[in-house]
Amino acid sequence: MLPVKPGTCPECAVVHPPEQPHNQESLTYQYTFYDRYGRWPTWADAMAHCPPEIQAYWREALAERGIAVDIEPESEVEIVIEIHAGKETAPQ
């Protein structure tokens, strides 16, 4: 990952006041977070450092755009592969 531009947030590479959330959609933030925690960040992660009133404002603003902040991402996915007569097939 390239260094962030001077004057931008070192976590998300976007200009924002420290009390505001990181840009959860920033590739810099996503990969920095993934490298640190082994999972992709949510908006809740991006605003975890914010004061409660800032978090409430962002939750409401994101909800107005159809983004649910408090829903946990799926952390486990089950993939089943069956092998028949030497061929791999996915169950129907």
C-alpha cells in the first residue's frame, strides 16, 4: 500500500476531523483494517472512535441511505463440494 497523502487521515487517507468516522469505503481503510484485524471493516468499526453523538448522527444519515450500521457482517460461510466419479460438483 502506498503512503497516504500528507494532511489526510493515516487510517483512511481522507481529509476529515479526528472526531468524524473514517471513510469505510476507502480502500486504504479497508486494507489497513483487514491487515490489522483479519476481517473487512464495517461502518460501526469506522466510527468506533467517535463520540456517541457523532455516531448517532452517522447511523441516522447512513440509515436514510439504506445502510444498516448495527448489523454484524457474516463471519462464516459454509461451502460444500461433493466429488462424484472424479468430478467436482456443487450441490443443487
